[in-house]
Amino acid sequence: MNPWLRLILYLVLAPLAGGLLAGWDRRVSARMQSRRGPPILQPFYDVLKLWQKQNLAVHASQNYFVLFFLLLVVFTGALFFAGSDLLLVIFALTTASIFFVLGAYKASSPFSFIGAERELIQMMAYEPMVLLTAIGMYMATKTFYVHGIASHGGMLVLALPGVFLGFVFMLEIKFRKSPFDLSSSHHAHQELVRGITTEFSGRALAMIEIAHWYESVFLLGWIWLFFASSPVLGVVMALVVYGFVVLVDNVFARLKWQTALASSWIVTVVLGFGNIIVLSLQR
Amino acid sequence: MSGITKSPWILHYDASSCNGCDIETLACLTPIFDVERLGVINTGNPKHADIFLVTGAVNEQSKGVIQNLYRQLPEPKVVVAVGACASSGGIFRDCYNISGGVDSVVPVDVYVPGCAARPEAIIDGVVKGLAVLEEKHKRMRLAKEAK
Amino acid sequence: MTLVLALVALPFLAGLVLLCLRADAPRRGVVIVVTAAVCAGCIMLACLPAPMELGELPVSRHALNLGMMAVEALMGLYILWVGVRSRHFLIVALMLAQGAVMVWFERLAGADANAGHPLFVDKFSIIMALINGLVGGGICLYALGYMREYHTEAHRDIPDRRPMFFALLFVFMGAMFGLVFADDLPWLFFFWEITTLCSFLLIGYTQTPEARKNALRALVMNLAGGLTFALAIVCFYRETRSLGLQALIHSGHAVALLPAALLCFAGITKAAQCPFSSWLLGAMVAPTPVSALLHSSTMVKAGVYLILRLAPVITGTTVGMMVASVGAVTFLIGSLAAITTSEAKRVLAWSTVANLGLVVLCGGIGTSQAVWAGVLLIIFHAVAKCLLFLCVGVVEHKLHSRNIEDMSGLVLYMPRVAVMMLIGMAGMSLAPFGMLISKWAVLRAVVDACPVLSVFIVFGSAATLFFWVKWMGKLVEVVRPQTRVIKEISLDESLALYGLSVATFLACLLFPLLSTQFVEPYVAGVYGHSGSLGQGNIIIMMIMMMLVMLFPLSFLSGGRGVKLVDPYLGGANAGGGPCFTGSAGAVETMTLQNYYLGSVLNEVWLSRVAVAGGVVLLAVMIAFAIL
């Protein structure tokens, strides 16, 4: 498929898919708690409502950071689906996250501040594994380019089982789900009030939500890449992994940041680095 | 359909309540009543909320807090007074430390009577609040277009 | 040829002149004129084709060598005297050993020392010369304003020895030029030792007991490096009867490995890698221009410059693997240690050590891709780190504190300096700016050559993100509205700061040009092919850069449509801003303090691990070189 076509499809369809995934997440979580849960389209109603609310802020410039967070997340996903260098994609996402964190710092309230610090610790926790995933894919397919990895013959998850498991562990952090929802509790929870998103309202909050949808689709796309040689299985596995993430979210309680950091890095070293060592010995 | 009534996010504040109404309010979130069906989320953050749900009568300490929180709610916003004490001061109306119900501090849109107010009544009150929200939103939009 | 010699000689002469000038105005004049001349000279040099055909030396080689020997002997005697006076046994021992080795060498070599052309200028030399001239020149300009304020306001108790200070700055600049243009190993060694001496004298400038102690520590470690350098010269000469650096690079493994390993050891001490990092940390007691010039942008670059030059010799060997491991370990430990401290200059010092570790890693791996990445790292790091040091110097004078926690709200208090600091930090950590691109290049090179080392890079990279963004956040957050400082920076300082900010910007913007015009030709000349960015990636990076640079434009909207309210403090806001009603009705003010992860990371423990690791790795390296 033409990369430009993929890019356009991503730009248009990703928020729809991301919103549906978020709605499905809330409904499944509710069912697990013996409740009915909101309609699947609820996230869209939420964003629509937020868009029309008054925009309150502590400092006007905090919203500019959020705008660029959204733009850069979209850019990241666009890069990924257009098929370019995986390392560049990771660094673009890092830049986007930095803008988000700086916006929370700008808001200068205790809750957003601690949320920002914890978000940085979370980033420090998952970054090594994410980079090792890209490195692992390179070692298995000899290319960093997403279109090259996607068109590689063998199923990557067979060559990279450790990396895959480590990556799924990190997804728990990246999707901001228990046990690692340290920086901004999702919807029903209130540990730091709203953590990093505390001081944002109206359109800025809507933009954060939309950025999370784009990011979700990008991350599930990456899971798909592990199974790229049989695309349908890839889509199924992406949804299965997402379901697994939701299940873990409902089963576990939140951990402290020290535990989150330590466990992530141990998983990275054992599973991720172990896989890399095996691959380098095989060469 | 503006979407504003399909996603009412609530800020729940206990002014000086005995917690009876608070327990009933939180019961609305439980599986038996499950207000999340209506899209209701209990956010603890005024900047994210549409509906300001207050229980309990207003005393000196809670007066400033209610004003602060009310200021930090973005428009359009709705105040729902839950329970007899929030509506009018209830059984504590003549106490020296109570200034009355919530309407002695901020304008109230919906009064939910009861001591303690029942969850069904609270949900009814929130739904009525949604109608007021829709009304305020229309007025806000017209005012913006007029400018 | 004259241009090259002028670039080396002019700063030395300027230094001698400055030693005699006591008054401020003539000093300013000399500094400005010489800096402008040096910058012009470097730019002219960059436009010439390279590697260059250099003509004959105007003075006889023999006479120059005698002159150098005399100066070296004087320096040696001075250092011996310093060692005896401070009862530092190790300094005396190392200097005597070094002297003995050099005397032995002179007797061995005799007339051979005068053969061959001592200077060699290729693209890499030009890059280093540009950095030295432009960045170093900027620092000298900055130092004019900074040192004036240093002595008249901030540190009135420190004796004013500015003539010596500026003289040393320019002598050092001349020595750096000599270092990067030298092909003759004894000449390189001569300039190398001058930089060691300058570093010692400048660290001890304030003459406080702490400064003296740190100056001696720097001297000891650099002398150890000097000793191995001298041994390398002797070793190489005995095998091949030749003294050229290029000859060394092109000799076979059997002959060149041991001298190369010894030279890498010297480079590692100069670049403050494990286990020698403590001298750089200690050198932060010196005034800021010293920290910027010697200890981040130029002198320590001499160490990594040498290692990168030697990369073709050590690539693929155990020696190279050990050098790369030293770099990798230093990068990881330096990045983790920078998280734990709140003193601004200490954070910058650890960050410098870490980034130099990355360059050493590239040199140790030694493939064409790695060397390409390493040279790019040098360029971006020199510019961005210098900018940061100079900004921190200005902030220190205005706030009377080096603590990052005191820099809260700097965007309102000193907006221009704060924005420049943010540019510098973005240059260090944000894609698509220089350092991150270089890090991308390093990752690609490492994964191809030695995937096992990549684990150090990924963990270190995650750590660097933490301490940079936390500092950026501290600058950006506004807890209490503050009134602006009217006169943030003096003219000299602002020239340097604006110039460096523009340079950081341009270096990132013109990054593909830098790569194709300078770095790739050098690497291709050495290896036959070069790593490169790839057309598609360049376009992507340019798009991303445009996107990020649009950010400042968003401030033009002036905050329309946004209603400003208080932050959420549990509804207990009292009177706006950071005040809230606390317990017992008292009004409190909120404060925000960054995380330093003290429960997880400990700076002392990390330093110890670094030293232990470094010692083991270097021992293995020397062992394998000898065998």
C-alpha cells in the first residue's frame, strides 16, 4: 500500500479507532466490576463535551505545550505508519512526551508537578525496553525501517519472544494502566487528583485525550509488527494484547514509583537484553 | 445534540455533611445504580468537572472552599445541592456556625431533598441538572456568536 | 601554511601580551581583536580544501624542536616544584618518570626527530579548529564581562589575577590549535602537556584550599596520561623509527596496537572517563569560563579527538572493545549520577563526562559509522554544553546560587538567559536537535558492531532524559510571579551567549551540510566509506525541526480565549497564587522541589562503581595490548 495512503488513513481513522478502544476498555472494565458501563461511544461524547467547555488554565502557555504534544504524537504515528526509521519514531514520541511534561510543569500546581515528575520516572522506566525492542527488530530483520520490518518473511515474535514480553510489560506503563498509572489516574481513580492533567481543562484536555488515542493506535500497530507476516493474526493479537492490558489494569493495584522503576528495568535486562544476547550469539 | 449532556463529570464536595448523603452519592457509582451508564465520572478536580455536587450545610470553613472550587469550574457549570442540609441548612439551620444551604454562597440549580437523599433521587437530580446544563450551554453559544 | 602557523602562534603571542596588561580597557581591546582574528582565520581555513598541502616551515625544524625541549624542561621543573611544595609524592614521581622517558627518547631518536612534516591538516582538524576558535573565542569574550563582575561584585575576596587568567586562556587556545594540527607525536605531546599545565593553573585560580586540592588532583591524573603518552612515543619509535601520527594510524596491528592503547589511556585521562572522572567534577570550583573552555568544550575534546583518530587502529581488537566499554560504562554512570545532584555545574560536569563516554565508545568500536557518529557528537556537544555553562555562570552571578531549585521561574525573572538555557538543553536532549541525532547515529553504529554494549546506551539515554527535562521544567514553572531583572547580561557576555545560541541553532539546522562537507569526507578518507544520514531521514528531521520551532510562535496568540484561575490546592486557595489556608487557619505557601531519587541512586556509590569498573577495564586493555 502506498505510504501516503497509509499516512492519510492513519490521520483520519486513528482517533476513531483509539476512541472506540478507549470506550471498549471502559465497558469491559465495568463488566468486570459487575456494572453495565458507559456506551462504547462514550469517549467521543467526552471529547465533544470538553471541546465546548470554557478553557481555564493557570498559565496561558501551558496549553501551547499540549498542542505541540498532540501534533508530535500525530507526527510519530504518521512516521510509523508511513514506514520510516523506527528509532526516529521513538525519538519523536519522546519529544512529544517531553512537551506534555513541560506543560504540566508550566501549570505549577503541586498535583501537576508531582504528576510530571512521576511521568518522567515512567518514561525513564520504559525507554530502555522500547529502544531494545527497536534494536531487537533490527537484529532480526537487518533494517530499522518499519516497512522493511513489516515485509520481513518470518514471524518476528518467534525470534524475539523476550523482547515481545518485555514490550507488553512496558505497554502497561505506556497505556497508563494499573499497576503503573502513577502519573495520571485514569477516569475513575484519583490518587493525585488528576496528576499530570490536573490543571488542564476544556480544549487542552480534549487534545490530551485525542493524543492518547493516536498513541494507542500507534502502540497497537507496533504489536502488529511482531506478527506482520500474517496480518490478520497481527490485528487479532493486537486486540488480545490490549485486552490483556485491560485485564491486568483491573486485577492489580497501583505500585509505588520505586517498584515500577525497579521492576521495569529488571524486566528489560532479563527479558529484553537476554533476547538481544541470544540473537547476537546466533549471528 | 451538543454532547454536553452525554458526558457529565461530577465534582463531589462535602461541606459539613454527616456523610449520610455522601454515602448515598457514592452508592450511585456502585453496580446497583451505576451512573457511569450515563457517562458520569466522579472527578476530584474542579477544572475537569461540569456538575458541582455539594452535600452538607455551609459553615465558615467550607464557605471559602466552595467559592474557590466554584471559581475553578469551567463554564457551563451546574450546582446540585444534595440533601436537606445542602438545600436549606436542614436540621442545623439555626446553629451559630451554619450560614444555611449552599445557595447562601453560590447560585444553586437543582435541589435534591432527603435526609439522606436516596440514590434514585440523586440520579434524578443530576439528570435535571443536565437539562439546565444544556440550557446554559445554548445561552453561552448564543452569547459567543453575538460577539 | 602561514594561516595554520598564524592560528597556532597568534594566541600564544596574545597570551604573552595579556600577561603584561593590568588595565581593563587595553585588555578588552586585545581580547576582542585577537578573538576576531582567530575566528576569521578558522573560517578561512574551513573554506580551503583538505587534506592540505602544507609548505615548508619558515623556521628550521631543529631550532623549533630545541625551543620546545627547553619549554618542556621548564614546565617539568615547575611541576616538580609544585609537587615538592605541596608534598604530593605522586606528582613528583610521575613527572620524574615522564622526564626520564623523554630524555631516553631524545637520546634514542637523535636526528630522526627532525624528519617528516610535523603538521597535518585534514577535515577533522578543521572541525576541531573551528570549535576551538569559534567556541573558544566566544568564551574569551564572555570571560571579559564575567570576570569583571566576578572580582568587583561576586567574589571580592579572591585576589584579582586577571592578566594571568586571560593569558592562560589564550595560551591554551594556541596549544589546542597546535594539538589538532600536529602530526609529529612529540609536538602533539608538547601541546598536550601545555594544556595540562593550563588546566592546573586555571583550576587553582581562586587559590582556596579546595581549589588547590582539585587542581593537584587534575594534575596527577593528567600527568599519568602524559606518562603513558611518552611511553607510547618511545614504543612506537623503537618499532618503526617513525614519529608521525598518520604513520601510526596506517601501520599494521602488530606494530601499532601497544602505542595506540597507551595513547588511548592518555586520552581517557584527559577526557575524564572512568576511573578518572573525579578530576573533572572537582574542576567545577574554577570560574565558569574555565569550566566552559577547558572542561567541556575544548580541552577534554582533545582526549576524545585522539581516541577517534586512533579508531582505525583499535577497531575490532580487544583493546578497542575495552576502550568502548570504558566509554559505555562512563556514559551510564555519568547519566545516573547527574540525576542525584541539584548543583547546576555538577550536573553539567556529569553530563559532560557521560557524553564524552559516548564519543569514546564510538572510538573504541571504530567502524566508519561509529567514527562518523563520534565526530558529530563532538560538534554538537561542544556548542550546546558551552552555551549551558555560560548561562549557568550568568545565573550564578545574578541569583548568588548554583542550586537548580533556586532557578524556579527563571523564564520570568531572566527571560533571555532562561530561553537560551532552554535552547541549550533542547540541543542536548530533544529530537530533532543535534545531540539526539548523534545518539541515533551512535545506536545504529553500536548495534551493527557490538549489540551487547547497546544496553548501556539505552539505560543511559533514559537517564539523561530525566535530569534534562526536570531542569527544563524548573526553569519553566512559575510558582510566584517575579519582576524581571533589568540588566541581565553585560555586552561581552551577551555577544557570546547570543552567538552560541545562534551557533547551536545553525549547527542543528545545517547538520546535513556539516555531515556531507566535513565529517563524511574525513571518514571516507580513512575508511573508504562513511556512515551517513540517508536522504529520507534528513527530510523527516527537517520537518520535525520546523514543527518544534513553530512552538515559540504559539506565544504570539497572547493567551486569547483562556481564562486564568488559581491552581488546584484542594479548594484551600487563599489570596491567589501559591498561597493556601493550611492547618489552624494559617496561610502557607507551596514550594515545588524536584526529585533526586536519593532512595534509589547514590552519587558516591556510583562513583565507586565507576572507578572499580574503569580500573578493571583499563587493566585488561593494557594486558591485551602487551600480549
